[in-house]
Amino acid sequence: MNTPARSTAIVEWLRRRGSAIAVFALLILVWEVGVRVAGVKEYLLPPPSKVWTEFWKRHELVMAGAWVTTQEILAGYALAVVVSIPLAMWIAWSRFMEQAVYPVIVFLQIVPKIAIAPLFIIWFGFGFTPKLLLVFLLSFFPIVVASIAGFKGADRDIMDFARTTGAGGLRLFVKIRLPQALPQVFTGLKVGAALAATAAVVAEFVASDRGLGYLLLQYNGQLETPMVFATIVLLSLIGLAVYYAVEVVERLAIPWHVSQQHTAHDATM
Amino acid sequence: MNLHDLGGADGDAAGGRAVEPGSGSVPVARTAVELAGVAKTYRRRGVETHALASVDLAIREGEFLAIVGPSGCGKSTRLRLVAGLHLASAGEVRIGGRVVDRPQTALGIVFQSPVLLDWRDALDNVLVQVELRGLDPSAYRERALELLDQVGLRDFADRYPHELSGGMRQRVAIARALIHDAPLLLMDEPFGALDALTREQMRLDLEALWLATRKTVLFITHSVDEAVLLADRVVVMTPRPGRIERVLDIGIARPRGLAARRDAAFAEATQQITDLFLARGVLHGAGRTGVSR
Ligand SMILES: Nc1ncnc2c1ncn2[C@@H]1O[C@H](COP(=O)(O)OP(=O)(O)OP(=O)(O)O)[C@@H](O)[C@H]1O
Ligand SMILES: [Mg+2]
């Protein structure tokens, strides 16, 4: 029905992304040819074609691992979102919470969370829980810190204007504070999303018997370098998918902000 | 709301009028806003800033009062005190006889920057005024569109702030200050960020709006011309801590439009104010004469 429209959309997309795609394809090509011409050993740097064929041979096993890791990422990330945003609101509104809890959060944020992973194994064993918790922990801080900044950082003049209307409580929150905080909340959500995949893999490195992190270590130990690459690519794709999903939600939730960024971007081009 | 509605017609009529008390167009001079011995000192980390020295001032009902003064003399502070957004360190602000001890809601306020909500289009930015007051926005839709039309934004009601020019945004802010028909309008350098041409247009539009509604207006500006062209009375302030240097009655007939710039009273008043600033060292114009800016 709308084939012409769709094909122009694809053309448009290619026109915008074309150069990036070309560079990417070129890199892969250089890699493929370079490795073959120079005769680099496969266990050091396999050509992309070998990565693909090896992956395809064992894709069922690897995809099962990918599903496990995806679940850890999604569950941990969802928990982080559900906990951090209400907490950020609470800290932004309550003087006590701000004075008592916020400094603690700032301090804990400095702690290298990944260093805590082994502890989680002691506390929660080898199963799903320690992975979920590490993903939660890594995603939680960027979201909570950005959201606090968003909820607290109301423009002074906007708030003064609002005060001259006598609005308070819920009405003020729904009409002013929440929408004006959303851009920063989404910045935090995207940083958190980018960290979620890292967290899941690290947790699997530390102790596990499934998942992409586990497979990665196995393949590494057996010098199955093509499979190591395949696993890394898959991990990247999962991370990218989560990030992109957040961006789609952002576009739906705050189109005014996204289009604003685009106009600014267009203006500088 | 166009140039040709306002300009020309009365160029001569105004010429002969000397500076006389009151604008002549305000029949009863009831006091709308009163500042009695109002002073403001900001304290921050133990440092005191005397923003506003003791000030007595009465704004009459239906009057257009402008305040000019050098940067930092406490003009914005005064506006915030009237709005109840800051509380006076000494003295009292009264609106309609009632002491201001909290943010006032029976007013419309325009800040130096438009202060629009990025997530709402122009129409919804005007309507947020009534929404925040808990009123039904659909009942005000017509009026909001009318106001946007009046400030020349009929075709821009569905545009978001980032799609509007600086001048257009400020017009939206003015419409937002008018939608709920409050008796008092507070404007803090509302045209400060605009180019000269837009600024002149906004001045003309504002005068016409004011003539149609006769609200009490407190208008802050650092432009001497603008103050004299718009106001019934101009309050000239000293440098910080701001005191009232002089209050000038501007007797140029209304509507003043474009012609008022050629009025003798305009030249005289701007000259007087410029001389005051020269005497205070706010302007350093040694060797030059003539009207500032
Ligand atoms: N919230 C505040 N805390 C501390 N000092 C302040 C505050 N607001 C204003 N001041 C100080 O009070 C003085 C007067 O400020 P105000 O904003 O009223 O000046 P203004 O006349 O509006 O100046 P401008 O023309 O530049 O806008 C300044 O010295 C300023 O530094
Ligand atoms: Mg100011």
C-alpha cells in the first residue's frame, strides 16, 4: 500500500546512515582481507567470515546463553528503574532525605560496583540473583543521580511563575516538575541501559554456569577465538537493543525535547 | 494590533502638552499597590547585599508605572517583593490594602526571559496559567486564541517554544500573563532580549493592549525611551542599594504609537532622566549631549 513512501523512507535512512554503514563495511572488509593476506593465526584474530561460520554451527547453544543474559539485564534494569525514579523524587522533595540519604548515594556511587560482585556470590550463590543485583546496582546510580538533578533542578523563573498561580502539590508536580525533569531522567536511563549489559557479563564472569559471560570465558579458555568474537558481537547487540528501546520510549514520552535537540543539531550543520 | 492602528493619528495633539501630574486619563487615583518603607537585604553565606534601600511608592489603579535604573539597583527585587515571591526585610508591601506575606495570585507576571514550558505548544503555554489555577482550560481556549491573535501569533498556536523566535516567545509569555484577566500586570524587562525593531513593535502592541484593558502595570526596563514612551509615571532609581531618585509624570497623549518619539515631552523627559544618570555617574557621557541609546 505505502511501498513508495516506505522505500523513500529507506532511501532517506540510507542517505543519513549511508556513510557510517559504508565505513563499517569497509572495516570488516579490511579485517577479512588483512587477516588472510598477512596470514594471521586464527586463534589470534579470526577473519569475520570464520566468526560467522563458527557462530552458525553452534548458534543454538549461544542463543540460549544470550537469552539467559538478556533476562538478567532486563530484570536488573527494570528493578533499577522502578526503585530509582521514585527514590529520586522522594530525595528531591524531602529535606530530610536530601540531607540524610543523598550524600550516602553520592558516596556509594564512587564505590566501584564491579568490585562488589564477588561479595554477591558469597551472599546469594551462583544463580540468577547475584546477576540481577549487579545489573541493578550499576544501572541504579546513573538513573537516580540524573533524576534527582532533574527533579531538583526546576528553573527558578518557571517555579516563580507557578507560585503566582497558587498551584501546589499534585497539580504542580504533574504539570511542571515531572515534565521538566524527564529529559534528565531519560539521560540517566540511557546511561543505565548502557551499563546493564556490562554488569550482567561481569557477574557471569565471576561465577556462573550459563549465559554469554560464562560462554565467553569457556571459549577463551579453549582458545576458540572465533566464538569469543561471536559472543562479544552478540553482547553488543543486546546492549544496543536495550539502549535503543529506551530511546524509542524517550521519543514517545518527550517528543518536544527530542525534536528540540534535532533542530539544534540541524542548525549547526 | 498593527502599526497603522496606532501610529500617526495624534502626532500633534500630544506635542503641546506639558509635563503635568498624572496621565490625565486615570480618573480616580485609588492605590493599587503600595510600598511603605520597603527594603530588601539578601543574606547569603554571611554576606549581606543591600539590594533595595527603604522605598515608598504607590501605584495607582489603572496606572502604567515604569521603573528605570542601572543594572543591579534592585528593580527585579522590587518586582519580586510586589509579587510576594520574596519577602521584604523591612517595611510592607500592600496590594489593595492587604499586606503581601506570600506569593500573590491575583496578578500576571512576565519575566525578562519568556519562561515558557518546552513541552507545551504556544496555546498550551498560555493555558497553563488557568490549568495551574485549577480552572478548566477548555473554557479558556477561545480567549487564549484571541490573545495569541492579538499579539500577532494567530498562526503559531500549535508551535513549540523552540520553533518560535525570541520575540514570539515573549509574546506568548505576555498572552499567558493576560489570559486570567488579573487586575495587576508585573513585567520585568519583558523586551530586554529583543532586537530594536521587534522591541518597538512589542511596545506598540503592549500600549494598545493596555489601552484596551487599563490594568495596573508595573513595568521594569533599563531603556529610558521605553519607559517614557509607555508609562504614565517613570520612577528613576539610583545605583545599588536602590533608592528612588525621582518620579516623572509623562504627559504625552495616548495612544502614543510611533508619533510619540517626535513629541517634545518625550525629548524632555528622556533628557531629564539621562541627566540624572549622568549626575550619578551611571552614564559617563562627558562631552556628549543628547538622549541615551
Ligand atoms: N536571590 C538573591 N540572593 C542574593 N543576592 C541577590 C539575589 N537577587 C538579587 N541579588 C542582589 O541584589 C541586587 C539587586 O538585584 P536585582 O536583580 O534586583 O537588580 P536589577 O535592578 O533587576 O538589575 P538588572 O537590571 O541587571 O536586572 C544585586 O546586587 C544582586 O546581586
Ligand atoms: Mg533585573
